[in-house]
Amino acid sequence: MKYIRYILLIALGVMSSCNFLDVEPNVNGKVRTGEMSEPQDVLNGAYREMGRTSYYGRNTYVFGDVGTDNIVVRSSGGRFNDNYFNTKNSRTSESVDDTYDISNQMGQIYRVLNHANTLIHTAGITDDIKGQSLALRAFLNFDLVRFYGDVPLVTEPSSDLNEVVASKPTNNTAAEIYAQIEKDLTEAKGLITNTSSFKFTLNAVYGLETRVFLTRALEDTNVDKNTYLQKVIDSYNMITGVSVMEAGDYIKYFNNKESAETLFEVIIAGAQSRGSDDLGALYIRSGYGAYTCSPDFYSLFSNDDVRQGVFYLENGLFYINKFAESEGVVGLHSPKVLRYSEAVLNAAEAQALLGNTADAITLTDMIRSKRYTTGTAPVSTGLIDDVLAERRLELCFEGHRMFDLRRNNMDMNLINSDGTARAPKANIPARDQQFYFPIPQNELNVNSNLKQINGYE
């Protein structure tokens, strides 16, 4: 049964294209089956699976911030210390603790991907369900390529274990994966009619495009940088009916569901809480409190900046309360995966890189004008460093920092809570392998065609 468990993690979560047969491992490594009679149930299941602790329920946010200059570790540490100390390795980097997570992050992404592929290849589904499935597939493939790089591009559903075993997909290039992402997003825009931010909407697709195009502009040498920076701006301009939240709403926003700020949110209900393994419990003082805000980073917040309110100071440590509770459950959080403020800052970054300083100022100040309770908000310079500084304040601990640094070819200087240099690695050079994640070893063990990448070979 352990072998079957590993097979299921190999880059194909198992769902049938016929009768929507649900075949999944539980935490004991056993396999259970059940009927899902409607396409909408399969789609709902895909969104639900995104909320696992191995994906957006915790790990994906953590992997983008723990290990960067936003975070310091308490002396007691925690299960993400490999990432924090930038000693990632293919044995431990994604599995973290399999007694708590059904699968590693990579395996869980492919698992959700098979839901989307199942629906895309099912005749007779509504345009909206197909459009959401295409958008979801694009989102999942983007997470794969930004975390790992050249990974298998899987576009067909898998129906049984034998098919999974025989498949053994090979690595595709990032360019091939990006081409599929863009194709799926283009098709999705002509199909989606859903307007709830609990699922993919047109606004969410355009928001995702700003993220994808910005990353591709700066990291993919196969495309013209300025063309893709303009694509970021064009997609941003297509977002309608949403706004940057007011200063008084910032703190409570992260503890509630749905808002005019949200483009796409993964709902994690109180009944789905994993208790001490919820995202917020990793940070808050009453939970593990394992990782706290870097004192250098905290010093960047002005006293009248409402975002300073997500911290709790005790004994010289700045505990992070951004994800303190939801539905009255301490540590529970429904992640706001795509936010309007991020899309604004993506467009501001693109404008700054294109040299359109006035437009970059306008966009950055859309955020700043609604983040200060007294006095006058600082005015943006419209230069790239200033845009990135605002991005760091606005999106902290939401899984962006590692990618922001990598995308802009910046290195990291890392410190401990007392200001001393972090050991064993106090400086991470720009585009170092530590800005990527290795393919988990258990995936390599069961797929001889899969190759390790990004300097982890």
C-alpha cells in the first residue's frame, strides 16, 4: 500500500474521466472509492483539494516566505526549518511531515490538476464549468512551473492505477508549460460566466494573467520582455468592479470571506480546520509561533500604517497575526489567492520596468492612499525599488516574497531575530537554486523518466 501511495504522488492524482470515480489515498495510505455524480461536484472537489495543508491551506504560502528576509525563526523552530535555513533538499523540502499532509505540494497540485483534466475532457459540461476548469488548470501549471521549473505537462486525465504506473511522464520545458497556460487562459475567458470569487471568474483570470505575464517577462528569455510587460498592463485594465480595500478593512479582511478586494479565494470552512496545522497556527503566539517577522522588515512599517497591526510584539519577537482566525476558529484562514491589490502592484511593476514612471506612481499610490490612518501617505517615486518595497508591505506572508526577489534578479541578506547573520547561509545570490524547489525524491523514486532540476541534481 505504501508503494500505491507513492504512485499516487507521482504527478498524477487519480480521478476517472468516466462516472467521475474518486480514487484517493487517505492519511493511512489506503485507497477509497466513491461516486461523484455531477461535474459541478468534481469542480467543487478540485477547489476543496486546493485547501489541503500541503497546498494553499498552508504550505504554498509558507514556502514563498519562510526562508526569505521577511521571516526569522524562534529558537524552538518548526517543521519548515529546512526551508528557513535555505538547506532545501529533495528528500524533505516538500514532504514536510506526511502524517499531517495527504501528499507533498507537488503531488497535491497534480492531484487537483487531474480533477481539471477530467472535466475538460468530459462531453456535455456547461461552458462555465469548462472555462473554470481551464482557468484552474492554467493556475495549477503556473504554480508548478514557478516552484519547480521544468516539470511534466499533464493535460489528459488518468482513470486507474495501472495507467498512472505506465505513464511515467517526462519533464517538459518551462516554455512548453507557459504556452499551455496561455492557451488555457485565452479559452477560459470566452467561457466563464461565474461571478463568485469563491471560484474562477473573468476578473480572476485577468488577475492571474498579470501574475503569469509579469513572471514570464522577467524570467523567460524566449519571449520579448517589453511585450509581456505590456500584456500585464492590458490584463490589469480588463479587471472591473473591484477596488482596493479601505484602511479600516485591512486587518479584518484576512479573517473573513469574500470582499470587493478578492479576485479568487480558496474557502476553508471551520469544519475543515486541521487545528494546530492550520496556516495561522504556524505564526500566532497562541499557536506554534515558530516563525516571526524579521525585525528589519518590521522597521519598514510606519506607525500609522494599518498593516503594522498584523503583528504582536512580545519579548522582542514580532508574531504574525495576519491569519489569526476565521469563523471563530483560531489559526484558520481562507487564502485570498488572487487579490486586486496584487494585480495593481503587478501593473505598477510593469509600468516601472517600462519606464512609465507617472503610471507607476498612480498605481502604487492607489495602495498607499488606503493604508495610512493619519497624516499623509508617502508618495511613490514610480521607480522599481519603490514599487517592490510597497509590494513587500502589502503582500507580506502571502507567499510572494521569494518570487518577487527571483523575478527581479535580487539577492537576499538574511538575519536572525537579534540582528546577527543567519547561519549557515546569510546571503542568497540572485537566481540561486534556493529560489526554486527540488522535485521531491519520492516522485523521482517511482518515475525513472523524471529528472531533478535547478541545481539539485
